[in-house]
Amino acid sequence: MVDDAVKPALADAAKHPTQDRLEDQIGWYDRKSRTAQRRYKILKLAQVIIAGLIPLVAVFPIPEPQFKWVTAILGLLVLIIEAVQQLNQDQQNWTAYRSACEALKHEKYLHLASAGPYADAKNSEKRLALLADRIEGLISQEHAKWVSAQEQAMARSRGTQSHPIPPGGNKEPA
């Protein structure tokens, strides 16, 4: 997603593959961040509402066998929602993707202004090469963080939280 204020500046310059890649990645991280945020908030709100219904059900005159089933189902729904949140890691993905998107935007604006690390570049080709190097570094860094978070989540789900998986994955034979 290209910011409206930057569209004219990018339209004037001939599109370079680095600029295309940057725009593509900003858009991807922005969309994924919004999706993860929306899903996290919906699931968390549903979980709070359902958990709040459990004590409320206790004050209604529900016959004994149905009361047990209603409270059991509500408790089960809370548990299932929590499990989905833990598996999807939406809150962590939301913040990580938003952070990556903002870091890429930061690089974009520094490049467009020939500021920061781009101020010393002698020509536009050197600035583009520096931009490519820096954005690929940011993307690689984000990917490494994501892999690490997924490995930690898998370790927690297996109950081995005190024994984190080393970088590169589990080296045990299959």
C-alpha cells in the first residue's frame, strides 16, 4: 500500500525492482498486521464475553442437567478460543508485522529524502543498492524473529518450555 503523499514522488522516478519490492513488502506487512489485529481483537472479545456469561448463567433458574451442560460448553468455548489464539499467535504477529511495516516505511522515507544512511551515497544507483541491502536485512531479520517465535510456540505446546529449541530447529533424528 503506497501512501498518497509519496505516490507522486514514486511516479516521477522510473520504477526500480528495489522500489517495487519495498512497496510490495510494506503492503504485505500492513495487510497481515491489520488481519492479525482484527482476528486477535475479535477472538479476545468473544473470549471475555463467553467467560462473563459463565457466572451470569449461575443466577438464572436453569434445571440442573442443562445448567451443567451450558456451563461446560461455555467453559469449553473459552478454552478453544484460547487455544486458537496460542496457535495463531495473532497478538505477537500483529505487533511484529506492524513493526516491520513501520521500519520499511522509515527506510522508504529516508531514501526518498536522501537522508540518514542515504545522504552519503553519490548517485541514485548507490542509494538504490543501499536501500535494497537495508530492506532485505529488515525482511530477513523479521523472518528470523518469526521462525524463532514459531519454534518457541511449538515448544510451549509440547510442554518443553524450559528447553527452548536451538536456532535451526530440532536436530533429533526423525
